[in-house]
Amino acid sequence: MAVRVRIAPSPTGNLHIGTARTAVFNWLYARAQGGQFILRIEDTDLERSKPEFTENIFAGLKWLGMEWDEEPVYQSQRAELYQPKIQAFLDKGLAYRAYETPEELDAMRAAQKAAKQAPRYNNQHRNLSAEQEAAYKAEGRQAVIRFKIDDDRVISWKDLVRGNVTWKGSDLGGDVVIARAADPSEIGPPLYNFVVVVDDIDMGMTHVIRGEDHIGNTPKQILLYEALGATVPEFGHTPLILNAEGRKLSKRDGVTSISDFQAMGYEADALANYMTLLGWSPPEPMTERFSLEEAAKAFSFDRVNKAGAKFDWDKLNWLNSQVIHEMDQEDLLTKLIPVWEDAGRTVELADQKAWLMELVTLIQPSLVKLNDAVEESKLFFAETVPFDEKATDLLQQEHGAAIAQGFLTALGEADSLDPDSAKAMIGAITKELGIKKGIVMRSLRACLTGSLQGPDLMQSWMLFNQRGWDVKRLEKALEVAQAG
Ligand code: GLU
């Protein structure tokens, strides 16, 4: 049977890294098996679900390169599917109405806590007499619908990641609520465990691959599959993403959504690569740097770890720098323009394309994230730059003014500048002043960049020269030197 898997995000927030990583494993498995990867939007929480979050989920999956097959399915549009099935459960005695008030349920939990017992529903409304039920109705109580879970049942499955998993019915917290409280003449809105099973059956899912945080739902869902007379799919529970302290990654760890990573200057290829490594190790001879397509060719659940996967910023940064360093320079320029513009810089693409391409060549090897380009190129977006303390000190030493003047004179006499003539110029000035070449180079850097550190000096100088900024900066440097 052709593999059909799904990602089922709730649009109550932006696409979360945990959901995206689950999507990665589903997508890889579908592509590895020649199957289908389906998207279902679990938008039954009408108050918290927002169309902008659905848009963010679509955009995030597309950005990461995980196109889905078929039209997305919206749970909110399928209400009519669930009610008759719940009614059938009631009719067959597989489910029943329970009339406890929230206060009564709280009291039950408090008593269990005091007796040091695990909290569970004690199934007390499972066999209400007709009189008791009539009395609750007469009081105007609302009722939830609970699905019966046999305490003596043992539920086992062979998990794609975790191997054999077994749960006792008695550990499932008692009969599970499948529909929210409503007037007892009606059926309230159905709840996650029920809806997800009905949908997965209806949509023909063969494998349910999701985060380990759902593992406690799986035995309940297996019982629901059985009650609905459906084939139980295969389950795989992927390890959680942990922070440096070994706890589940949360908002406090800096970022949680894919759009946050995007805004921080991470590349989709690097992030998708990194998320795959959060739990999967590629087989030989693959290295840790791969595309999703390459991973799909080699993906299997045998190489997915059981243990939680620690989020490692250094590794993500390393992968991101690899992706940026390998990038075509024209593509990199296209990506950097909005980064510069967001930082308030004016980019004259039409007039300065060749110059911008040279600038990209200069900074590309030092970029870890796209946003680093703001800092790495700060010398290249203004005619003049301020002189920092160390540069000022150097320029105000014995030879500072003579060096600045020497370059100004030489540039005034030169028709044009290229790396060879620039080197000759440095050589001539060094000789003329009878000082060490190192001092001339350091002073030239101070003159041109206002600092003693920065990107490659010769390449930078060529870029300044093409805009006529070297002369402007040397003139300023001369003023600084003479003011000392
Ligand atoms: N909406 C659920 C979630 O986002 C789906 C869980 C599942 O895959 O069954 O966690």
C-alpha cells in the first residue's frame, strides 16, 4: 500500500520548530517511499486559530522546501463527519454521557492527590441508572461524552522509532472525553483524540509520525481505531528537541518559530538540513551537509534516535555558513539587498551592480548569517567613516600625516588604481619615508577604514577607490593626523 503521511499543525501560532521538524521526518519518509505527504490544518479551536497563522505555516513549509501533496484539509470544515460517529458510539454503548461539573472533577483530582494516587477519572458515570441520569438532566447539568477504556486492556504497538511500546489501560487516566460539555440532548464539539483518528482513517493515513509528546495519546487512539472498525496505522514518535539544559526547547530559548529563524538570517537549506540532523544520522558515505532531496534518498527510521535531540546553535551556524559560502554570488546579492535595506541602507543596484558584486565577494567568506552582512559591510555604505581611538592614535604618531599625504599625492598623480599599482604605491611610499612596510599598511588601513581591523585591505581599497571614497577618507585622515 502506498505510504500516506501527514503533518497536522494547529494554526494557533506561527510554524513551530518542533512541528517543522516533525514535518521534515514525514516529508522525508513520504519521498523515500514514493508516498504522499498531506497537510491537515487542525483549526477546531475557533478562538485561538487565526488565518495568519495558517498562512505562516504554509509559507514556512514552502520556504523549507516541503511542498505537500493534494489540497490542504481543514478540520473546521469537517464537523459533520464526527457527530454521527459519536452518536454510533453512544448507541453501541462504547461511549456515554458524564455529568460531573468542573468543580466535582477538581475535587476528585484533589482527593486522589491527597491519597498520593495518579489523577484519573474514576469512571463513576459509566453505568448511571436511568433515574440518576434523569435527575442530572433535571438539574440542568451539561454532559461531556466519554469513550470507555477497559482498565484490563494492554495496548502494544511496534513504534517505527521506539520499537515495542506497551501501555496498560489502567494508565490512561480513565474513560477519555471525546466531546466537550453540551446540553445532554446534543453532542458537544469533538476533541483531539477522536477527531484525529476519524480524520486519519478518512484521509487514508498509513503512518502517523509525530513528536514523542503525543506518545500517551497513541494507546487511546489505537482503542478508537478498533472501536471504529478501522485498520490501525503504523506509529512513529520522534525525539523531542531539547535545549542546552536538556529540557524541551521553549520560547525562553530564543526562538521557536521558523519565521523567527528566517528573520535572524538563517537559510532554508541550512535549517532543513539541521532539523533533519536533530534525531537522524545519515548513513555513510553521506556527510552532515546535505539537501532534503539527498536525505530523502537515504532516509529510514532505523537511523532515527530514541533520545531527545539537543539543539546546537554552533552546528546550525556552521551549516548556515556552509550554505552561504557555497552560494552563487548573484543569488547572495539578491538576498542581501533586503537585509541592507532593512538596516536603513540605500542600495543602488542599477548603478552599482558590479561594485556590489565585488563587495559580496569580499564579505561572503565571513558571513555566518545573512544579517551579518550589516556589520561586515558597514565600511561600504558611506563616503566617510569615523576614526576610532586606536586609529586616531596611530595617525597622530610621527609618520601619520606623511603617510596620508603620500597616498593623496600618489592617487592624485595616478590615472587609475588596480591591485598591482596599489602595491607599487605602497612600496614607493615605504621607501620614500624609510619606515617599515607594516606601519604604512596599518596606517593606510586606519586612513581608509577608521579602524585597525577589518576585511582584506587591498580588496577594500579597490572598492573605496571605485567610488572615489579613498581620497575623501585620506583627506579626513590627514586632518585627524594634523590635529594631533
Ligand atoms: N494538532 C496536533 C499537534 O499539532 C497534531 C498531533 C498529531 O500529529 O496527531 O500537535
